[in-house]
Amino acid sequence: MENLFDYIIMAQEYVNQLCEGKPAWEIILRTAVTTIILVWAKSFLFKNESLLERGKKTVFKLARKVPAVKARIEEEIEKVAVSMTQDLNKAIENTPYLTKLPEEGWSPEQIMEEATKYTKFGSYNWESGCASGTVYNGNKTLTDIMTRVYGMSTWTNPLHPDVFPGVRKMEAEVVRMCCTLFNGDARSCGCMTTGGTESIIMACKAYREYAINVRGIKNPEILVPVSAHAAFDKGAQLLMMRIRHVPLDPVTMKVDMVAMRKMINRNTCMLAGSAPQFPHGVIDPIEEIGALGIECNIPVHVDACLGGFLIPFMDDAGFPLSPFDFRVKGVTSISADTHKYGYAPKGSSVIMYREAKWRHHQFFVTPDWQGGIYATATIGGSRSGGIVAACWAALMYHGIQGYVDYTRMVIETTKKIELGCRGIPGIFIYGKPEVSVVALGSKSFNIYALSDRMTKRGWNLNALQFPSSIHIAVTVLHTQPGVAERFITDIKEIAEELLKNPCKDSGGSAALYGMAQSIPDRSLVGEMAWCYLDAIYSTKQLEAPKVK
């Protein structure tokens, strides 16, 4: 202590020597300039990205200002945009677009005829089980029930619970049933959202507000695994928060807990884990993350959007898992999609909290608006009561036993596919799939070439990156007789072809993902993604390039 006091005295004497004989204005000016420089340096050094990443972006940003480079990049991006628009037009058989309202309204017969034509566009027969994820059930009876219940609730709006009390009751019941399913006690609560992305963003918003208003953290940060869903990145961007990505164990593909512990700082307002994560179907060590959250006094979110209506039923289905829900003391919130393995219509998900104090920080309230006190639980104001009602109907239709039976079918099929693919030369499985996703990689050939050839055989798989891989998310449709066997056979035959000739394929996703992963300037990849999103909304009829 005495040594510290001596150092302080020495520092004071040094500062006095520096200021000796100097006018007051100079001392004040130097102090102000030094303060400004230090504040700027702090903001520069502690932004969302590392100095290396920002350095790369700066170099490429300057390079793109060179006229020749700029012209070449714009030319290539335009080619990508045209190609994507042409591909989307092919999917609708190049039929013309409606670009303005008809002068007179169409008859019901005409509307149904045209709508029927629209719904038949596309080359994928998803009902046969060719698509990864996408459609999770397709049961005709369930479809009929949800359609009828939706029709009864078409004009309802949960924003007006006084006018539509029945829909309010349905929504409250959906949330309570889900909280019970994930072992929440009487204090647990939640909300329905429009999907997993909104559920995750709501959790980010709740923890940001709690960090700022209760803990006094000025710049809250989110800490998530590299494999966490991109919705966390979207939430960070929308909420102006810093997000930091924790690396994975390269063997298990689970989040590296040693790295997560080291990356926690005084601004960390939220830890996250996935059950399971989207790329490889692996469940992060939720119990360890929960314990770390308790130790560091940081709330923990479990993203169960993908497998939320499988994992609660796996014990009863004969596939026990380690605790992943509110049984883990450190877990403070869980997101689960009813519109995936809950088999409800698209546009429904649930965000759950251990207790109301977290949910309160999710709410949006404006008490001084001239239109009255405005309060909403989630991002949206008006919402479709039909979706709420149809979701409620799906939960009631299946019941616990229905979900257990479907879970058993899905997990058995997943394990069949995993086992079958592990024995195929040239192919390996990432990590140990625990739920419904099997991710494939190869050290012998371009895995995207395999994906392209599977597409030609009618399959629609998900392409992943960093590392290069593809996956199949198994649904009820894949449990149909012969589907899993056909998948394994096709993978085996194509792998054999590629082992004999690994360099033959150069187009399709093999070229796209190979190029995208090799581009150091990720903003350029982002612009290519803009082309895709622009093409989705395009009503242009582009002619195919003439063959010379």
C-alpha cells in the first residue's frame, strides 16, 4: 500500500513538472485534446469488429475505388443479379407478372383457378420427403383442421383482446402449455411471436433493457456460439448491440466453454446456447452455460427454435437428453418454434422466461402518445388471430402422445440416416447429431458438388459454410417408407462418382459457395445476397442469354 502511495506522489510530481511555467490556456487545451484522443481511441479499439477485420475492410474498400476494379465488380454483380432473376422466373415457368390491380375485381372462380395455378409452380415434390426441413408435417387431417380454425378467426386481431377475447385465451393457453412443457413453474411466462427470429430478438431486447436500466451497463454485449442462429446477429444489429462469437470445439461442434468464460467481460448482458444448433444438429452444453451464467450473474438464453417440439418429448420417445430447459437453474429464457416440429402454420413461435421481470423488459410501452397508451408485447402491433388459433388447434390435435410418437419417428429416421452415411467412403458426419439434423462433409471432394448432384435427383438440401458442409433436417415426411433408404443410396452413389472424378463439377452451389467463402471482403458477399433478395421481389421478365 505504501508503494502505491509513493507511485501516486511520483506521478503528481511528474505532472507538476510538465505543467511548470506553462500558461493555463495551454494546459487546458492539451488536456482537452488528450481527452478527445483517448475517447476516440477507446471507440475505435472496442467496436464490434476486431482491428484485423476492420483493416481488411478498409483495404478492400479503398481497392474498390479503383475505376477498373469497381467496373469489374459491378459487372460481376450484375451477372449474378440477372442469373438469380432468371432462375426464379424459370420456377414459375416464365409466366407474366401482374403489376397493377385489375380494373374490375375477379370472380371467386377466377381467383381460385389462378391461385391453384400459382400453388402448383415449382419442381420439388416436397410431399415425397425430398426437402430438408421446409415442410415439417403435411398431414391432411391436420391441414384441414388448421385451415378451418384459421377461417373462423380470419378477421380477429390479438391487438384488441376486448373485441376478440377467445383469441386472447388461445394465445395465453399456448404460452402456458409451452412453459409447462419446458418445466417452467408458476412464475414462468412468455409471449407468442411471428417466428424464431422475432423470439430471439425479443430476448436480446429484454436483456439489453435489463442491462441498461437495472445493472447500469452502458454498452451491452451478447455472447453466443459461432453456430448460433443468425437471428442473434440480426437482433444485435437492430438493437445497436455488440455481438461476440465464441468458437466451437472442432470435434464435437459444441461451443468451447473455456473460450466462452474468457470472453465474458463487464458489458456481457446475455449468454446463449442452442438445443440443437442449426448447422450440425448438436446441442450445446446448456448445463455448463447455465452454471456460468449463475457464477457471473448473466442471464442465459436457450435457442430451441429448431428442436423445441422434439427435445421435450425425447425422454418418453426413448432417446433421453441432458437437461436443457428451466430445470437448469441458470437458464432464464427459451425460444421454441411451434411452426416447425410443433406442426403449426408458419408465423408462430414462443419466447418463454423463467419469471416476469425479464419479460417486462421485452415489452414496448409509449404512455404519452396522443392516440392513447400504446403497449405491445412484441415487435408487431396488429397480428393475425388466425395464426394464433391455428397454432392452438395444432397443439390440441397432437397432445403429448402425438408429439411423442412423431418424435420417435423423426429421431429413428435421423439415426438411420446418420448410421447409413457414416459408412460411406469419402463422407464424414460433423459432431454427434442429437436431434433431427445430420451434417455431411468430405475431405476427398467438394461437398457442394455432391449437393448439386443430389438436387438433380430431386433433393433439396441446406448448404453450410465455415466449414464447408451440407445437411438434412429430418421431418415427418422423411419418415415415410423408403425415403431414408433412398437418401442414403443416392449419397453413396454420388460419393462414389465424385471419388472417381472429384474435380468434374464446377457450377451450381459448388461454384457459388466456393467463391463466397474465398472472398475476404464479406461486404461483397453481402451485395451478392442483396441481388438474391432483390430478385425475389422482381417482376422483370428477363430473356435468357443467346448462345453464340
